[in-house]
Amino acid sequence: MGDSDDEEMNLSLAPKMFGNSNLLIDSIPVAEFQGRPLADHPSVKNGRPPGALTIPRDLLDASTVAEAISVISCWYEEKTEWGQRVGWIYGSVTEDVVTGYRMHNRGWRSVYCVTKRDAFRGTAPINLTDRLHQVLRWATGSVEIFFSRNNAFLASSRMKVLQRIAYLNVGIYPFTSFIVQTLNVTFLVYLLIITITLCTLAVLEVKWSGIELEEWWRNEQFWLIGGTSAHLAAVFQGLLKVVAGVEISFTLTSKSAGDDDDDEFADLYIVKWTSLMIPPLVIMMVNLIAIAVGISRTIYSVIPQWSRLLGGVFFSFWVLAHLYPFAKGLMGRRGRTPTIVFVWSGLIAIIISLLWVAINPPEGSNQIGGSFQFP
């Protein structure tokens, strides 16, 4: 088999791809045939004959079971292409996305299957700190995808347009974490387009998944929390790995339910220190300071610009409304946020505010606060 992913599989090189198990290699065409849809409709071509699911299967003998145990062992895939071109792809923190991309890039089609009863169930971290670290891991993986050959811009012609857009979104979304300097017409138009797009997606998500609007709103709130913390950190970590080759280590997320067996949501109130908490706190404080400064400036201004004030205050309240669960989580009844978090966040917010006033002082004045000279 050549280097191109589009080549057909050469059976003579099958051991290099799938290992030395003849039973596994012989089962590949059988599994491919069993994966075809039933030909119970005229539109289905090259499908299995109707009634194929009712045909009884032979029982597994001891030798087949022993071969299966050998195949699933860790050493079986050594010196093969498992994890590189065959099966579940390794080498990425978002291996599920990379695996799906490779399959679609080769022309495979996927079907989203929703069973009446949950086919799979799993656990997930529910407290703020572990959740942020998990989002950081996902976002860093997306940055790695963007700077790799798995970028959707480099996809083959076999990948459909909507699939290409979906994979582009996976690789680009961490870069949407940015700081707005000031409100202007260009940004407001951009914000309007993004808002309409998100609302359209929200309608589809609510209709498709059956969730309540309140649950969707909670998801949107955490999206902004992650976007101002984990996504921003992921961009720098991803660039550091790509440019300098520095590997990134992650703190494994704790998925236990906590030590308090009487409280089902005990782990929800655990807040552990992480540097990812600083950016959202700084953004909250800067917006609060901006509201106070904007109101005072407008009130004492010779020519008050109330429309500009209302636009800025509305945008700040929109940001604060999204960050409300973050603030509430920091004040949880179980966990206590370290004082150093608030101290550093306050200092950074004050420094940013002073720098902004120094760079863009009030009209007719080159000083901060009238009489205070910025050093």
C-alpha cells in the first residue's frame, strides 16, 4: 500500500496494517458486508439481502476466543499501522475528531444513530475547575488539528462541503477568544451576524436534542466562560507546541462524586485553584469598572453621549450575564476561592483600566483624572 490514503488495500500488505492475525484479516470483508444497510428499499444498492439479521450465527470456539484475546492485547499492534492509518488514530488529545476526519476524508459516510435507550453512558466532571481543565484539553487539541495535516483546508475532494465546514469550526473555535477594544459599527455588525447564527443553531439544537431553553442558556454561559479562559490558554499552549516543540501536560480531571455520599451534587461546589480563573475574573471586574466610569463620564460630560453609553452598558451587562454562573461557582457553599485569585484579578483589572485611560485619555486632557499624571 502506498502513502496515499486513497489507494485500495493490498492484501499482501495486510499484516503490516492489521497485524499477523489471519482470523482478523479474514473478518474484515465480513465486517464490511455486515455493515451495509439492508436492501429492503429500492434506493439501497449493494446492500445485504432482506432478513440477513435473522440468520443464526455460529458459536465461537475456544481457538477463536484465544485469537481475539491476542488481538486486543497491547503488544499486538506493534510494528503495524494501527493508530496511524488504521482504526482509532493516536497522537492527539482529540483523537475522536482526528479519527472521524480521516474516515470522512477517505470518503466514508457516517450515520448518526439515536437509540430509544441510551447506547452508551459516561461520567463527566461537574465542578468548575475540572470542567475548565477538560475544556482546555479539548481546545488545545483543536489548535493542534488546525496546525496539522488534519486541517479541513487540506481535505480531499471526497469530503463534503458541510463536513469541511464542521471540521473547520472544530479547528478554529479556540481562536475566537479575543478582547474587544471598543464598540464600533464593524464589530456590532459582526456581533449581530454571530448572534443570529447562534440563535439559529440554538433553535436547531433545542428542536433536535429536546433540551429546555434554560439548559441551552446554561451551555451558552459556560461557552463564554470557557472562551475567556480555557480557549485563550489553549491558543498559547498550542502555538507553543507548534513553534517551540514544547509538549503540553494536562491535569487529569477528577470525575468522582465527592466525599459526601449524602449530597448527590457535592462535587459541584468544589472550587480548586487554577490560573484559568484569573481571565474571567479580570473581565468581570473590567466590565464593572467600565460601567461605573462610563456612567460618571456621561453624567459630567459637557455633551453627554447617552446612545454610546447605553450600547456600552448593554454589552457589558450581556458579558456579565454570561459570567454569572462563574461568579456563583466561586462563591459556592463548599469551596472557598483563594484570596490571591481576587487580589491578582483586581490588580490586573486596575492596571488594564489605568493603561486604557492613559492610552485613550478624556478629550481635551493629556492627564488621567485631570490632575493625576500617569508615570
